[in-house]
Amino acid sequence: MTVQELIESQEEEIVHLEEMIVSFMDQSCHSLTRLQAIALSPNPLTTPDYIDMLIEGEKAEAKVGYQARVRSLEEMREKATIISRVAKRQKLTNTEEKLSREKEETQKKKAFLKKVGHFFGY
């Protein structure tokens, strides 16, 4: 395996992991909506707020590699904000709509490539 192939493999894995995280966040959103419906008292902390707390914690600890973790959390916060707005039936901004469309397009492309791969026996 060449260095370029290794890099591409790692990038694909990162994209896959990000998609899994978004999927888990979406499932969490549905679960939270259900829990809020049956809860005796509302939860004032939203997912983006929780991620903000994680970011502040990373910055305060400032352990090795914290900047990369903060960047990753900030990206996840953007996605969590989108999910939160969708759950609340709020209108998305142009940037959020673009991120949402990109995610859908990526999933469609992967599904197509998977079908083609199965067709050719890969």
C-alpha cells in the first residue's frame, strides 16, 4: 500500500466515522425528543450546549492534541446545531442546508458505488 493510498484510506475512514457520529446524534435527537415528551421536567441543556461545554473543557485542560479535538468538536457542533434545528422544526441557514445536502449527496454516492461494486463482484 502506497502512502497516498494509506492517506486516502484514512480520509475515507474519517468521513465514515463522522457520518456514524451524525447518525448517532440523529438517533440521540429522536430519543431526547421522546424523553422530553415523557419527562416530568424539561432539560435546559441542548446538544450544541453540551458540545460547547466539551470544547471549553478541552481548552481548559490543554492536553496534547487538544486543538485537533476542539476543531473536531466544533465541526460536530455545527452538525448538532443542524439536527437541533431540524428537531425543533426551525428553518436552516444556507450554510446548514449546504452541509445537509452534502451529507445526503455523499451517502447517495457511496450507496451507488457500493451497488456498482457488488455488481462487479467487489
